[in-house]
Amino acid sequence: MVDYLIGVDGGGSGTRVLVHRLHGEAVGTGEAGPSALQQGIPQAWDNLLLAMRRGFEAAGLAVPDRQRCALGAGLSGVSHAPWRDAFLAGDPGFAALELETDSFAVLMGAHGGQPGVVLIAGTGSIAEALRADGTRATVGGWGFRVDDEGSGGWLGLQALRHGLAAFDGRANPSALARRVWMHCGDEREALQEWCSTAGQFECAQLARAVFDCEGSDPAAARLLEQATVALEELALAIDPRGRLPLAVAGSIGERLAPRMRPFVRSRIVPARSGPLEGALMLARAAARKEMEAVG
């Protein structure tokens, strides 16, 4: 019998879990390291289970047998079938499991499971829609190395490129360039070492510098203009006629939303709740299916 619902929001920066009684109140929340599938399936399961354990411990409860828990997980990388299949194969024995992308969990929470669009720009960027007929659509989200325009990772990468160009004398040593040197190194060897190991998460840490330097550095201001346009294009591509309510999520998206042009900004509605609540809806659906299956 399912007694607990476990909602999971997992990505490249960390994992958050919301534990809820099937017929009752929230039990607790827990956090752990990254659970993006592209960073490794064993790591994803390890951090998910650790965050779940911390959620029960926060409430002073022992972790129950997994057969008493229905899991709803919104994880980065689920859209890639081999990663999804490998994750499902590693299920340690939950009573029921519903697996979706992290962006779909955000969409579910933002619109309470109803039709709508969510535009997410945090470390990465993506737009996802649930239409009135039940069909779904995704725009963007191709990954840091080739896409994610308008995201924190993209902004940081552009700032890094500007800093390297300024270091070489190919660009002015502007305020943004100096912030990059402060963060990554102000000597060639240090910059090379930072660049050789930096990924999406590390580059995203430079996004704050772009915002901080906007007022004094035209290069930073241009990057924010480009990021805003990129996010507008995601919103327009996924819902060209503007028929669905649009929620904007993610630290970068929320900061850039007020800068968008009126015909996009007028579509924006407040999110009803967050990705953890969306993941909890997935867990509840998984529990319902399990109970229907056993009669």
C-alpha cells in the first residue's frame, strides 16, 4: 500500500525532494547533489535517495520501505531515451514511479496541471507547453554546448569569451572583463586551467557579473539584450498565437521577464506553484495508477 508521495526536482545543480502523506499533509523536504541524468545514472539515484532520506529525517521519521512510496520525478536529461531507460532500470523498488523532464514538472506546478506554457531560464533554457488537447511541445533545451541561449550558462559563457578577448587585447578591458579575470584568473595559465574544467554550472556563476556590470559596461548591456530576445523567441516559437498562459521560471528568466516586449509580457501569468509541487502531482498520478492496477 502506498502511504507516501515523493516529489523530486532534479538537475545539474542539485536535487530537491518534497515528501507528502498520501492522505494528509506535507512531511518534509530534503536536498542533495545533482541528479541530472547526463551526469551519470548512479549519481542521480544516489542523490535522489539521499534527498528523500533527509526529507523524512527533517520530520523526525524513519525512512519507510520503498514499497510504501510513490515517486514522481522531474529530472534533467529524461528526454534522452537511453538515459531515461537506464534510470528506470535502476529503480530500487518504489511502489510506483512517474518520470518526466524537470521542465515538465515546472510546467505542471506553474499551471496546476492545466494547459499552459512555461519558459525556463536558469542554468539552462527551455520552453515547454501542454495544450488543451493533451499534446505537448518543447522548444530549445538542446544543451549547453550548442544551445541554452538566454540562460545563466549562456550569459556566463559569453562573459567569459569577452574576458578572454580583452585579455588578448581583442576587446576593451571593460568592467565585465575585469570581473571575469577576478573570478577565473588574471594570468594566462590560470585562465586556461579554469576554461579546461568549466562546464555549464561554472559558467552560470558568471551571469551575476553581467547583471552587475550592465550600468557601466555596454558589453554587459548588449548581452542582456541578446538574452532577452532569445527568451522571447522561445516563447513565440512554442505558442505563436499566444493562446496559452505563459509562466516564466528560473532566476534569469524572472529577472529578464520585465524587459520583454509588451506582446510577450502581456501573456505572462504568475506561477501557481513550483516544480516540487508539479513533481508531487506526478507522484500522485503514479500512486493512482498503481492502486487502480491492483484493484
